[in-house]
Amino acid sequence: MSKGYALGKSAVIGAGLMGGQISVVLAMSSEETVLMSRHQETLDRALRNIHRYVDTLHRHSLLKGDPGEIMGSIRITRSLGEAASGADFVVEAVHENLDVKRSVFVDLDRTAPADTILASNTSSIPITKIAEPTRIPERVVGSHFVQPAHITPTVEVVMGSKTSDEAVKRCCEIWKQLGKIPLLIKTDIPGFLINRLQHAIIKEAVSLLTRGVASAEDIDTAVALGLAPRFTTAGPLEQRDINGLSMHFNVASLLWKDLSGWEEPLAYVKAKVERGELGLDVGKGYYDWSGIDPVAVRREKDEALIGRTQEVLAWWNRRMKGVPLR
């Protein structure tokens, strides 16, 4: 099966986990996708991961195109100018640091064609701040993925204070053509939608852990088996309507005032980071990962997530074709 082209040349700046995953998404509907990092070892690792992502999607019949064709259309480079030159669409996916991202966008603004959409995969930094030093801030837009980007169906499209309506429209159209569901974020607030919602839960989870209310395992199980299945059929606001707002108000009146602040949970996380307990890749975080292969963990999670995502998407698409029960 040949892939249908939505783009000529696309580029991804930054070859970490997200950069490699976004490259696969773009490669499925681009004539050429260029992945850029200044470090060759980062690019080599990214290519190994990309092979795994392509294989996973192909085995689940989710790859848009032939695996060899997809891999053949992905090119690596250590030159930002080479990546951006002639590109129709560029996604920045470097680490979460404002100064670093600004530097990348200043270079992109200088080297990419004037009509190229420049998107940032930032998960928390306002797009307005990233675009501020560029000459054409109107074409800078957010495109934030949830990891793993090649599997999760949504992408947040974020408007900065100077982002043009045309840039937002084009960006949304590109992601739709690439099979993603764009979520339009109209106000450029830190964290956008998904991370603000996610971190509200994480903050309370860490607080419950620090207070000894429950173990990490039971807290995670409460979300994975108590909340997550229901959230796949109705989001938090729709579920409140289904349950009834009178009960919702009564519970919220008692509970919201008792939910945790941020100081103690953040101090707990800071202490773990300072001790070097950085999570899966170093063998210890909230869980003990010693002796466990990080690649095997991520592969297992990806496989499970693909199956569940496909089931949820099938249900969602059926619902969208019908008449909403409102």
C-alpha cells in the first residue's frame, strides 16, 4: 500500500522519544521527513526506536504505507538549516526549556520558507513566549502530542497571542489529514488542556502518597481501573451531567476545599529528583524498576495502548456519526 501525500517535506527538530514518534506520524503522509538533532548518537537511537514504532503499527494494520517506504522517506541530519530548508511543516520537539526553544525558533524563522508553519510540541510553555523573538510570530503554533505520539489520537493545537487564524486552520487540517484529532486551545495558558487536567490528578496522587493514604500501586489502580475506563466513554464534564449536577455540587462543596495544595507534593518530587530517582530509565522512581529493560516496558505499554485506543476510537466514531444524546 502506498501512502497518500498530505505534505511535501516535513521536518522534526529534536530526536528524543517524542521527536522520533512525531517523525513516524509525519512520514506516513509526507514525501520526505527530516529528523534533526545536533548529536549523532541521539539520531542513531531515534532510528532504532522508529524501526520499532513502524513495526508495531504495521503489525496492528495501523501503518499508512509500506514499512520500507515509510523508513525510506525518513532522513536524519545534524543541520537545522538543512532540515528546515524547503519544508512545508516543521515541528519542534526539543527539551522543555524556553531559552532553548526560542533559539530553535529564531533559527527556523530565518531558514524555513516564509509560509512554512512552525509548530512546537511544548507541553507547558506558552506559545506566545516561544514565538516572541521571531520575525513572523503569526505562523508559530502549538502542536502538543501525548506520548506515545504515534499511537494517541489527539494533538493540542495552541494559538499564541499573535498566531494567525490561517496558521491554526492549516495546522488543524494537516493533523486531520495525518489521522489525528486536533483539540483547539484558544487561550495560551501554561500546560494547555491535557497537561493541566493530567497534573491536577497527579498532584493529588502525589499528595495522597506522601500522606500515606494509599500505596503508589493502589493509587494507580484507582485511576487505571476506576477512572480511566469511564473516561473513555464520557469526559469529566459530560459524566457530571450524566450523574446529575445537584449531586455533583454537593460532593464538590465538601471535597474541593479538602483537595491538596501544591507545596508538599512538589517538595516530595523535588527530593526524589535530587536523589537521582528519575524513573524507569534509571531503575527507580515512584516504583522500583531495577533490572527491568525500559524498552521492553515501553513496548508492552504501546501494544496494550494500541488495542485499547482502537476500541475507544471505534466507539467514538460510531457516536460521532449518530445523534448526540443531549
